[in-house]
Amino acid sequence: MISLTIISPAGTLCAAQVWKVSFPGARGQFTVCPGHAPLISSLIPGGISWTDADGRTGSVTVRAGCVRVHNDNVEACVEVQNI
């Protein structure tokens, strides 16, 4: 399992245990699964989507941000897309 935290200036958007999470990285879409190598990436406009421990999915659309992956902890700081 991965511990996922997504925060924005408005507050916490997600704090959950997930099986996988996908991001709109600056060099292309990528998915993080348990045991992923450490990385830091900037994020471009697009969707972050995840599947939690119960098989439910969630998503948030972002304008920009960054993500850090380390030891099955994924932390994203994002600017939410205005609709």
C-alpha cells in the first residue's frame, strides 16, 4: 500500500492508503505502485487519479504542482484547476 497525501493552498484534498496513483508529469503521465523508486516530479495541467484499498477510485484535476515519492509515501502539493 501507498500512503497518498495531496494538498493545495485550500487544504488537504486526499489522505488515503492506495494501491496506485497516476500523475500528469512534466515528462508524461506516470503511475506509482508500491515499491516505486524514489522520485520528484513537477506536474502539468491534468488529472491525478488513484485506487484506494477498498477498490474505490478518486481523482482531482490540477493546474500545476509537484510530487515526491519515497518509501511508499507519495506527497503532492498542487494548484487545483478552476472549472
